[in-house]
Amino acid sequence: MDELIYKLKQQIIEALNLEDMKPEDIDDNASLFGEGLGLDSIDALELIVMMEKNYGIKLQDPAQGKEIFKSVAVMADFIAKNRTK
Amino acid sequence: MIKHQVYISPNEVKVNGKSLTINGCGSTILTELYRSQVGDYPKFFKMDTLSKVGFIASELLLNAEGYRGFEPREDRAVIFFNRNASLQADTHYQSTIQNPENYFPSPAAFVYTLPNIVTGEIAIRNKYFGETSFMVIDDFDEKIIMKNLENAFQDPITKSIIGGWVDCSDEEHFEARIFLMEKDN
């Protein structure tokens, strides 16, 4: 799981152009939106595309993102359970 | 009356006619200028090249003006012109949907597929609630630009304009010639 979390952080940084950030700067349990990483609604859509592209996970209901994108740890757990590639 | 002006090309940056020292060339100067002159707006890294050019040019212009209050105001408009609309962002977005085997439309690329997004970026950054518009014309034409900007002063609210030319055909070909203009009394 630690390996997946680290890789996921790298992919988030790349997908969202978080230029000045390193994986080490992202807390596993910190909120991705609002106070945490401060991501916005376009970033959420980009994360949905990223999950489909890299892990073959297609979210049927975008509202699911609210739960899944709570933190990198929650996201990694969801990916581990649902990935098809 | 024009109060301040900024010129940016891939190998030259001038503020009020005075050249700034830059080390790189091409699109790297935009990041270089962001780091040396701005530094506190990471959303810059998400922008397309046109928005980066317009954003950096506006930051240099407003730094030259001096006071950066970031208080909400309605009396300042942002009105730009160019030739290539949002061509670079359009091409980038197209690349994300070109291959049916690798079809992943990027929302972050799509949001920049309109040139007027750059005026919005500047308005959001500075809390401007006045007019914003972006007009696409054949070529840089000072007469057309000035006429449109003077017309913008006809409303009773606008007292100053960040206006001029912001064009980009790809990451290595761009130009900003913008200025801060105030209404004559």
C-alpha cells in the first residue's frame, strides 16, 4: 500500500501540475480539497480521468469522488480494491 | 492616458521601456519571471501558455503601478486582443482526444480553450469585477485596439483598463504588449 500511495502522489503532482510540490510534501491523510492541497472542481475532474487512465477505474457517478478524494490514503485504498490495470 | 506598459516576447521583457534581465528564452522565461516577480500564486502552473503570458505581463504591469491591494473593485476593466485566439490550448486539448485507443479528454486542458480565460484569470487574481473581454483580430492594429479601449470608457463605471495585445501560437511563440490606461478627466 505504501508503494501505491507514493506512486499516486507522483501521479497527482504530474496530473495537476503541482509544480513546487514533492510526494513527501503531501500528507497521506490530509484533505485533498479545501484546507489540504487546495484542489478545485477542475482538479477533481482531472483526478477522475487520471484514475481511469492509470488504473482502469471508471466512476459511474462523479459524486462518488467526494468520498474517494478525501485523502491520498482513501484514494489509494479505493484504487487497490477496484483497479482493473 | 497610458500610465505603464509591459512588453514580453520569448527573448525580451520590458517594463516601461526598460529591459529586465532574463536568463532563459522561450516559455522558460515565463516560469523564471513567475519565480522572480510573483511567487505566491501556484495556479500559474496550471495555466495554458496564453494565460501565463497575460498573467505575467499583468503582474509586471501592476507591480510597476505600485500598490497591490487586492481589494474588490469594479472600475478597472481587462480588455485584450490577439490573432491566434486560444490556438495552443486548443491544440493541446486536441492531443488528448486524438487517439481513439488513448481517449482521455483533459478537463484541465479544456478549460483554457477560450482566449478570454486569460482576462478571467487576471480578474480573479486581482478581484476585478469590471468589464473583461478578449477580441480576436487579424493582426496587431493599434488604431483598432485604442478605439475599442476608448469605447470601453464610455460606461460610467470604468476608470482604468489593463489592455492591449496578448498572443500565443505555441509554447515558444508569444507576445504581450499591454498597458495600464486611465480615463482622461
